Amino acid sequence: MGVTQASSMSMLGAGANGSTPMVEVREVTKRFDRHIAVDGLSLQIPAGEVYGLIGPNGAGKTTLIRMLVGVEQPTLGDVVIDGVSLKEGDRRKGVAGQIGFLPDDFPIYDDLTVWDYLDYFGRLYGLHGRRLIARIYDVLALVKLDHKRDAKANTLSRGMKQRLSLARTVTHEPTLLLLDEPVSGLDPIARNEFRQIVRTLHEGGMTILISSHVLSDLAELCTCVGIMETGHLIASAPLSELYDQFARQTLHLQVLDRLDDLQKILADNEHIGVMDINRGQRRVTAEFHGSESDRATLVQTIIAAGISLTDFRCDRDDLEQIFLKLGSQQTS
């Protein structure tokens, strides 16, 4: 498949109104000595998206995120944030204030209280006085740590520490939030709490890029997904398009009667593949290669024919199965 897979899909660019993408990566390559971590990668993320970045260890995800922050400089190419190239010295400083970055090895200072920790980083972000105090109260409420404001950081659970670090990351009200493996090592309850906070930030208008190995979380959070392999972006599209284009779908239908008529309708439908007929149970299992809209049209056709459906459901590959499928095509 190669890198061309990404360009064959809906590369996420400026919106229909022609607005400037929040993130634009232009043919970026990053070399470390002889190792190429990111190889000629291009990407656009419109403002307001939650973009999920997935891939195996060593795919280049963290390197890409560090270049978006400006911690690493591209060997070739350019990174543009909200219309400003990170190569532009003076303007780059202003862009830095728009970005919140939560690395996978987030720093927590155990000897500080929760309040002092946020106060310290707030001052580093340039906040002072009433504005700083107001923001600390706001982010404590956001991450539900109001009751822990006077607690030492070393007394917090891992999930609370992660939420505290996220609170620190958004204290200065960034417009772009970059999260690198934010739920690593968290239990299901802590992951759910973290997802709720990310949803709230997104609803507030923040653009979010999140890298994670927990693909079920990304499937719940993200509007768009990019898949990386060996430094390349092998696919990038709205999540719904990824499902439509790459998820294997299986329809399960059961009728009250007229099984032969159902079978004929299915056989005449261009989106139906191999079928399995169970006459005893009046049930059909069939491969389906269409979109959600195509499924709706099929149901309407069956009902219009007067066939009584007692069951209709669609099983499809999840994001992890799509990732494995695309990865195996890349290496074959």
C-alpha cells in the first residue's frame, strides 16, 4: 500500500469554508543519525477536530508530536501551526502559547501540593494575579480535583496524577492540545474519567491530537484518525470514512417468512458479497461492502417489498482490526 494510501483517502485539510488548518505538516522528514523516524510525511488537521494518531512502537508518532510542539526540528520540510511556520523565529514564540503538550512521561513534583503545582506552571505560562487564581480554580473543577487542592502530589493515585498533569497542560487555555499516550497504565475507570475531560475540552472548541495504543478509547473520542508505520502516514481520514472503506461488515437478517424473496433482494444488491442461508432459522448472514447510507437503503428496499424482518444487525471490524489490516497490507 505504501504512503500513497493516505493520499487516496480524504486527507484532512482546510474546511469547506477555506479556513486555515490548525496543524499542517509539509513533507516532513526527521533523521537521527542514520535512522529515519519520520519520512516525507504530510498532514493537515482542521481546527476543532479530535485527531487520533495510531501505530506500533517505533512508527514515529512521538517524534511527530515533538516536532509539532517545536521540541524537535525537522531535518526536512516544515510544520505550520495555525498558519504560522515554526521556522519563523519571533512569530513562533506566539504560537508556542497556543499549544498544550502532555508527554507520556509527564512531570509531577511530589513535594508540591496540587495548588502549588498548578500555581508554579501557571506562572511559567505567564499567568499572574486574579487571572492565575481563576484559572487554577477552573482547571481543578475540570479535572475534578477540587477536593485535593491542598494534597501533596505524592498522595495522588496514578489516575489523579494524570488528570493533574492535564490540568497543568491547559492552564494557559491553549487552542491546540497534544496528548502522547495519555491513558497509558490507567485502569478502565481512570481512562473513562480522562475521556470525559477530553470531550469537555473538545466541546469548548479545542483542537486535539491524541496518540494512544488503547484504540477503543480513540474510537470513542476521535473524529479523524491517522495510521503511522515506519515513519509514514499510511492512512488519514475521518473515522467514519475509515470504517466505510476498510471495515469488514457482516449483516445478520432474519425474517418471519419469504426467505427466498429476501435472498433474491440481497443477491441483486451490489453491496452484498458471500451469503450463508440457514433455512431452518429463516436467517441470512451476508458480507456487506457499502456505507451506512447503503445499509439504510437496503432495509428500506426489504420493507417496501413487504418482507417482515424479525432481526437486522450489522457487525463490523473495530478500529484495532482496521489498524491490523492496514499494517499487514503495508508489510506484505
